[in-house]
Amino acid sequence: MNTGFRRREMVLACGEVRGYDAAAWHDAIVWVQGGEVELGAIDGSWQRFGVGAVLCLADLPLRVLRSPGPEPVTLVAISRDRTDSFSS
């Protein structure tokens, strides 16, 4: 059954840093399901988000995503399925 949406999960291990890829987050709403995630901006600033935070990571001036805590961070991204009848 095609619901019109796609679910992806990303897990960052404790201390893991992953480069920001704007295309990976296009058209997605992101939920922090477990742990905490830090977003490192191009200007050197950092923002931390914990369990339950809902984010839009598309087209932001970010460099990296980091798992700073004692447990892995799990991000769940929900986006439109590009094959649905509403996608252009």
C-alpha cells in the first residue's frame, strides 16, 4: 500500500559526527526519537535538540550533525513519496 510518505531512520553513534547533506533532508520533517543531536552551523554555532524535538533540516547553513550524549541519537525523517500523485 502506498501511503504517499516515506520513512527513513538515521542513527548516529555516541560521539559520531556526520557531514550535513542538504539534499538528504529535502522535503522531510525530522523527529528526534532517541538521544540528543547537535547541529553545527557554518558560522561555528551549535544548537542541541533532545527527544521529541521536531525539526526541518532542509536548506540550512549547517556543516555537521553530531551525537554528543552518552547514548546514540536516532532521527526519523518523514517525507513525501516522490511517486505519489501530488509530487511534481
